[in-house]
Amino acid sequence: MSLQNKIDFAIIFSVKNANPNGDPLNGNRPRQDYGGFGEITDVCLKRKMRDRLQSDGQCIFVQSDEKKTDGMTSLQNRAYSDEVGLGKDAFNAKKTSPEETARLACEKWFDVRTFGQLFAYKGEAKDGVSVPIRGPVTIQSAFSVDPVSITSTQITKSVSGEGDGSKKSSDTMGMKHRVDSAIYVAYGAMTPQLAERTGFSGVDAEVIKTILPKLFEGDASSARPEGSMSVEKVIWWQHASKAGQYSSAKVHRTLDVNSDGTFDIDLLNSLDGLKPEIIDGF
């Protein structure tokens, strides 16, 4: 059975001496908006969600190159594979309807029935099919509570990267950037009307609820050392109906997060009959 209750959620997390989401168009500096507030894109957050789901044994279609488990070299190869995908016939409009392809894809891959996916591959005889799938789970970009302070450090390479090592090459200069300390908040929602089309269920929603508190575990890198990013709280609002008792915007506005990561549910605008569940970070 597909999801029966609308769900809103928020993730409050801390960043300390880490680059949570570098901007390749700005020397890989941590992303900021024009007001100086830190930003982490929705795409980045969904990547971390996919990685956590994959680590927990869920079947994921959009796997990162660093963590792929099936040896597929592209999304098309994964989709076309008879062993780990749906097979080529599923993307042949003469053999399989787009509706059936969408059903099979949602049934097989957790992230497809969760976030949606566009399958647009050209067949060998130009008999391919374009299958757009709109997912029921959306997440917004995360923004810091206050403007962020960014520290940039110049780094050098102290070893020879080329040659036989008999002649020391000139040091290669580079830059490393980090957010000193900040609290970020991201909001999301789950829509039952779209869940009916993908088969996203209440059980799937509970799986998402389980992985959010440990979103950054196993995501360490030079830019994000282990322990430098941590989920502090997950706020989970489960409505009493498919349509929801209140709009997501109204629900999200009741949450007021402070610079130290503490938070308040706005009593002046509290919503009757919609009490949030508060989950501690991992």
C-alpha cells in the first residue's frame, strides 16, 4: 500500500571545520548565497541519502562512482543490464509501454520510487523510450542559520609527482577551504498523491526516517573529516490525512532554529492536531 499520510520533515545539522558542499565555479569554496549564508544543494543532500540507503542494503539506481557495487559504467548500462537492471526490452517502446517500464523501475530501485527519475535512452534501432517518473519525496537546499565564516588555507605538494625522483620539482600550490562552524537546516516533504504513482509506501517512509539521523556517517573525506558534520535533530511531522492538515510552508515556518543548534517550535503559530516527533542525531 502506498503512503497514506502526508509527511513533512526538517534536518538540523552542524558543520565544524569542513567544506560541506564545494562550488566548482568558485574554486571549490563552500557554497554561499548573496547574503553570506551557507548553502548545501538539494542534489548534494539526495546524494548522501542515496549513499546511506545503499549502505543499508537498499537497491539504488543512481550510484556514485566511488560507491557503486554492480560494476556498471553508466546509468544506461545499469538500466539495460539483464542482471542488475530491467533489460533492454523494458526501454523498447515496441515491446514495453512507458507505464509498465515506470512500474518496473519503481518496483526495483528505492531511489527511483522515492525521488523519481528520467529514463531517456535511444535504442539501437531508434526505438528507445523516454520515461519521466515524478517522485513523492522532495528536499530543499539546506541553509545556515547565520552567515558563515570561511577559512582558506594554501597547501603545497612536497613530493615529486613525475620523473625518476632525482630532481625535485617545484612545489605545486593549491587552496583548501572550510566552514569554521555553522548550523544548517534543510526541509523536506512526502506527498501521498505522487506516492500512489510510484508505489512509495509507509514502510519506505520509515526507512527514510531511519537513515536521516545518520546522514553523514561514512561520508568522510579530506574536505569533510569524520565527525566534522553531524545531524543534531530530525523533526518529523506526520499529518492525519493524504492531503495534509496544513501546507508544508506553514508547517516549516513553525520551526525556529538557533545558532547553537537548539530550536523551538513556535508556540504562537503552533498547529492544532499536528505534533512533531523529535529524533536525536546518530
